[in-house]
Amino acid sequence: MDLDALSAARSAEWERLDTLGRVRRLSGAEADELVERYRAASADLADIKTSAGRSIEGDRLSTLLARARLRLTGTSDSVLRQIPRFFVLQLPAALYRLRWTTLVIAVAFVAIATLAAVWISRDAQALAALAPQAQLEHYADTEFAEYYSENPAAVFAGTVWTNNAWIAAQCVMFGITGVWPLMVIMQNAVGIGTAGGVLFAFDRGDVFLLYIAPHGQLELTCIFVAAAAGLHVFWAWVAPGPRSRAHALAEAGRSLATVAIGLVFALAVAGIVEGFVTAQPWPWPVKIGLGTLALAAFLVYMLVVGRAAARQGETGDLTEYEAGTPRLVVG
């Protein structure tokens, strides 16, 4: 193909496309003409790339087409319109995708924590290996409960919130390794199981359960969800299906990054419960009830609202306008 000859033959049409792409308000006839010019220029660009590859003419025509496409499709939604869509559709749909993986992780977590607690509480040698007897007894009688009230409630709530949000974000960001989310779950399960084992060994098991239950229901569920999101990113890399690995990872990363953002808000609620409820001298049914209410709200959002969003075709990913036209694959 002679690029100079093609440019000379199409220059008037390309200039007209450029002019229509810059018009602020198009009439009906001008809009129809813009569509026709866009299609013709797209065909010309395909011929240029097929015959000559990268070229100055092709780059210029790509710029004209991009401007025309923006003129035809419009701009992205404003932030004020994106926020409701994020919380009503994208986030719950992404959470809903993780429901079964979250359940498996929760069951595994409880099993590991229970095994650790039983082992520590019943094995005198394992218990003695942790610390001296007097130190463990002080931890069980005083230190464990005082942890929730030794700092101002607002400071404590903010500290645990940022710490847990960072852990959740790591699970998603480093989920591609496949190891990091499992390591986080294992460490937390063993840690909680060990603490519980120490308190049960000194007949303070009721204190352990009563201080963990108010905030732990929602807090741990959020960590389970974050680990599930990370493992889904890993699986997109391991088994991309008919898609390329890069495409599968990009899609999973975009849709599940919304989970990390959403968990920041859920963990903020858990932090408020831990900072302002757990250490209060209220009846335990009230404190545990508040924690259960927070968990129930999260599960309704995840399962009920998420199911409704999934039925509308939402996956948590960006819209086609924001993410780009998807590549069609066979299978």
C-alpha cells in the first residue's frame, strides 16, 4: 500500500472527521455523518496497520478516531453518579462472588484456632513453652481484658481499624502469590487459638469468648473475605481459561480491588465496635448483640444485595467504557 497515495485520497474525509469531532453540538445529519466517517476511517486505519504497521499516518488517524469515539460515546459518569453504583452494584456483586470461598476459609480458620486452643490448654509442656507460669497467669487474669481499655476508645478504634484494613489490603494485593492470604489466615488462627488456649488453661475461657465475640464476628469475617479475594486473583492467574493470563489477572484485579476498598468501611465498623463497645461495662448480651447486628448487616449486604447485583450481570469490574472493550474469546 502506498501510504502517501492513501493519505492524499482520504485527506478531505479525515479532515471532515476531525472537524465533526470538534463540533460542540451536532445536528442529526452531522451525527449520522460522523458515524459514517468514523467507520470509513476505522477501515482505513485497519488497512494501514495491516500493510505498513506503525506509521505517522496511522498515529494521526488513531488520534482522530479517538476524538470521534469520545464524541459519540460521551464522557464517563461523574463521581457523584459512580459512588452509588459502586456501593449498590459493583461492591456487593464482587462480595457475592466470594461467598463460598469465604465460607471454606472461615471453617478452616475455626478448625485451626480450635485445634491450637485445645492443644495449648491441655498440654502443660506446650503451655510452659510460651512463657513463665506467672506471666501467663497475669495475661489470663488481667492483661487480656485490659488490652481493650488501656487506650482511649477513639485511639484504639482507629489503631485496630488501620491495622486490619492494611492486613485486608495485603491479602488482595499479594493474593497473586497464593501464599500470602493463606499465611495471614494461618497466623491469625494460631494467634487467636493460642490466646484462647492460655485463657482456657487458667479457667478464663469465658473472658476470652466474651471479649472476642462483640467485634470479632465482623472483623474476622472481613479478613476471611479479603483472603478469599486474594485467592481468586491467584486462581485467575493459575487457571485463566480461554483468556490470556494478563487479561484474566486484569479483570480479577479490577473487580476484586473493589473488595479491598469496601472492606475499609466494614472494618471501620468493626473498629468502632472494638473500641467503643467491647470494653464497656454493659451486659454481655447487649455487646454481643451489637456485634451480631453488625455482622448480620454485612452478610445481608454481601448475600442479598450482592445476589441482586449479580443477577443484573454485575461482577464488580469496571464498566466497558472505563475498562475498555473486552476481547472476545472462544470457549
